[in-house]
Amino acid sequence: MKKIFVAGHNGMVGASILRELSKKNNIKILTANRSDLDLSNQSQVDNFFKKNKPHEVYLAAAKVGGIEANNSFPADFISTNLKIQSNVILASLDNQVKKLLFLGSSCIYPKMSKQPIKENYLLTGPLEETNEPYALAKISGLKLCESLNRQFGTDYRSVMPTNLYGPGDNFNLDNSHVIPALIRKIHEAKEKNSSEVVIWGSGKPKREFLYVEELAKASVFLMNLPKSKFYENKNFRNSHVNIGTGEDIKISKLAFLIKKIIKFKGSIIYDSTKNDGTPRKLLDVNKLNNLGWKSKISLKEGLEATYDWYLNNLDNIRM
């Protein structure tokens, strides 16, 4: 029976992949809680792999956060992610793991990249300053997989998702991303009968968003493609695949849509003294579409499902 290790199964991404894999037959899913396995500890990771001998690995574990968190703890973001990635990927190599899927981030691309962003735009310009350490860690993970494929003939694939949201998201306003932050702020303003909500930034940047359950479906789909179909060339360079919807939206329009879903009657005020980050970040998903997968859940549908999940899990979510 095929054994599949989902690293980071308690996070939003890992949990969605776990749910998707649970639909499959004739596989054994391996997981480990942080209290039992510290992925930043090399010896613990090595021992786990030696004991369990997984055939496939989904590397969804990462230290993540929004602009404020990345600005405040840059050393944590680069060092922790480098440790997790290196430990899991190299332990996979040492234990003859046949296939691995490394989940990166669209922040690996240059701040002022041409839009939409193609996979081969990687390393063609400076990164966005606020999350540069995190982005560099993710680039290193991608390049480690690419280099192992070139040197050892492994099949370690990398995918770069756009901005994600959905069940299991982080709603802590100190380190959350834009959608959970907006949902929590606007919901709490409604509950308090506030006349307004203040939102970080000017509202002008444009972002692409993907419902996390869609990412899980795309990840399993890409992992199961034949090797000859996934890789475009024999040197494995720029063989990673963008995962997204191919559509973006202004933050101001996103806020209005969430306001409408939550039925908040007050005003939205933009604090333009706060950093906007990258002006626009839209992924080119032609490669993904040509491989045979396309996103089906609209932003409105995903936001409604996420808000329903938020309301049903207020006592348990990360606040």
C-alpha cells in the first residue's frame, strides 16, 4: 500500500490536501503533530522518515504570515522555512522517496514583474521588500528540488499557489492575510454596530485569490501526472507550475464584496499610511490549464463558504 506523508497537515493548506487524499483508496496517509515531530529539527525528521518510509510526500509545512508579520520577524521567516524545507526534502532523498510535491508561494516572483506572471519570470528582478526573506526561502526550496532532480534523477515537483483562503485560515489580526483579516474586521464591526471599518493600505493593489480546496485538488492532480508530462525539459529548470485562477481583483472591491456577504452597513476607510506591498500579482496559469486542470469555484462562492466556516468555528479558529 502506498504511504503518503502530508507535512503540515494541521495548517490550512495541509488540512485541505489531507481531506482531498482521504477520498482516495488503497493509500495510507502519514501525519505527525508538531508536539511529536518538529520539522525544523533535522534528527527528528530523519528518524521519522527512517521509521515510516513514505513513498510520497506533500510538503505543505511552512511558517507563514501577512505583511506585518513578515516585516517584524524576517529572520524567523527565512530560517524556519529553510530548515523545514531542507530537512524534509533531504530526508526524502536519503530514504528513496519516489515523489515529492513542494508547495511554494507566488511571492517568489519579482515585485514589478510583467503581468500575468509566467513561471520563467522567476529571478528576473528584485523581490518585494516586506516578504523578501520568506520569498528567498521558498525560492531555495524550489531550487533544491530542481537541483536534486538534475543530479539524482528524483521526481520532486514544485507548485506555486497564488494567495489562498478558506477553511482553517488564520484570523489573527497580527499575522493574518488579507481575506481572513477583512472577514474578521468587518464581522466584528457588524456585531458592534460600528459605523466604519479601517483597512490597511490604499485599497488600490490587485490580488488573485484561490479557494484552498481548489489548491488541494490541483496539487493531487499535478502530483499524479506522468513524469514526462509534468516536466517541460530535461534540465528541470522552471519546471514548477503556477496554481491560481487567472483572475485578480482590487483590494477595495474585495472589501466591498466581503462587506456585502457579511451584510455590514457601515463605511470602509483606507489607511494609506500602511504599506500596500506589491501593486499587482496575477499568475499566468496557462501551463496549469494546458496540463488539464482549471479552477471552478468563483471568488464569491469561496468567500461565502469561508464566512460560513468562520461563523461555525468561532470558538476554535486561530484568533
